[in-house]
Amino acid sequence: MTRFITRNGWVLGLVALLALLFVFTKAIQPFYGAGDFGSLARAVLPFAFAVAAQTIVVIAGGIDLSVASMMALTSVTAASMMNGASEKFALLVVPFVLVMGLVLGALNGLLIVVTRVPDIVVTLAMLFVFQGAALLVLEAPGGAAAEWLKALITGTVQLPGLPEAITAWIPKALVLLVICLVLVWVPLRLSGLDLSLYAVGSNPLAAFRSGVPVARTKILSYALGGLFGAMGGLSLTMSTGIGAPIPGPYLLASVAAVVLGGVALSGGRGGIIGPIVAVFILRLVRTDLTLLAVDPNVTAIIEGTIMVIVVMFGAYIALRGRSS
């Protein structure tokens, strides 16, 4: 137990902070209940997928500045394909968009590996490419989403044998997030590919000398990041019922949650749970500011300041790690 607490101390601290924030939220809004938690989970969903995408890339020693525009592109693609189509057609749209995200992410990784241009430059360029492509698909918010897709994140999960007072606190959006993360992360752990990601992120040269295919692992990390980005794009379409070609505030939020979640920007250290808990913390802070009737403009300033401070702190730690 002591070793578990030591190894996961940062994540446990984040969970404790999240619990304290919920207590604070309840104190300032006594009527905060299961329905509000469900709304929080739906609002967090696209951010969480953006964070998952960034996390897996950062662990492998990279960074993806195109994640938000990739989400916009996959969102409008899904919304356009489902507009006026049958409910059954969405069964084909979902895997198509997921594969599309996988390919776009792999393209990022391939360009970085082949050209040897820094990932921050390549993904910044691809940010504009994906954003332009999204505007070509839809010039303005529009399209549609299948009703069964929207139902996947609406309401709560009803489990037999559990009282409604408990199931009311199990929103479908949260369950969907957990299932998607498990379906990607668990096979990585079982296959040992996660060790390759950590090895490349820690020391690419040492990983190469140990027989780890560095180039292939880099491409894999960006491909999986693209897959999570596509999940984020789909979740946007599911939440709003339309596709939006303009990227949302997911890039800085994803980097901030990654750093706050205990993942080193220099790569090779961290996990997926911490950043997911961190994104819940960041979104709950925004909820609390809204409940306190803080001016929306001031809320945006405070939220942005928190993210910038967290990212700067993470960059400082990364620079110190490299210098030592």
C-alpha cells in the first residue's frame, strides 16, 4: 500500500483536490446534484479526448499543436456525412471518422520522422492545414448527428440492482469516456507497446540502442493521438448535434491538463489517469466561477491565466530535467 501511494501520489493528490472542489461547489450551490454532474461530464468529454491525444504524444517525447483543428475536421466530416442520412448510416460514419483520425495522426508522425523537422513546427503547420480542410467541408456550423449517437452521452446508465440514487451519478458521457480510454490503453499495456512509448520519450538514442523501433513508435504515438482526436471530434458532434469548423479551446487546455496531470513535457513519464482527473479539475473551476457569478470575460481571463501558469511551470520543469 505504501509503495502504491508513493508511485501514485500525484494522481491521488489530484483526486483529493477534485473532491475538495466538489465540496466547495456544493457549498456555493447547495442544489448542485447528479444532473449538474452529468452536464459537467458532457462538457468535459471533448476536452478529455483532446487531453488523451496530447498525453500519448507527450509521453513519447512529442507535442501535437494540431489536435484542436483535427477535432474540428473530424467533427464536421461526421456531421456532414450524417446530415440527411439514415440512423443506420451512422454505423459506418463512426468507424470511418475514427480511421480518418488515425490516418491524420499517422501523417503528422510520418512527416516528423521523414523530414526531421521539429514536431512543434510540423504540427503547427498541420493545424492550419486541418483548419482549412474543415472550412472546406463546412463553411459554417451545420450538419447533423444520429439520434442514437446523441443518446450515448445523454442521461445516466441504469444498472440492475443499484438504486436510482447511485445510478443518477453515473452519466453515460463518463462511462463512454472510460470505455474508449480502456479500449485503447489496455491493449497498449498488454502488448508492451507502452514501454516503447516511454522509452522513446525518455531517451530516443538509448531506446534505439535497446532495439526499440524509434521511428515506428513515434508514428504510432501520433496515430493514437489522432484516434483520440477523432473521438473528440465525434463527441463534439454528439454533444451539439452539428459540426463546427472553427477549432475550440482544446489545445492549451490539453497541454495544461497534461502538465497538471503529472506528465513530463520532456516525455517518458506520466500516465493517462492524472491528465483526465486534471481536466475535470480545470472544467470544475470554470463551473465554480460561473456559479459565483463572475463576469464571463473575467472567467476567461482567470481560466487562461491558470492554464498558462501550469504550462509555463511544466516547461520550466522540462528544461531543468534536460539541463540536469
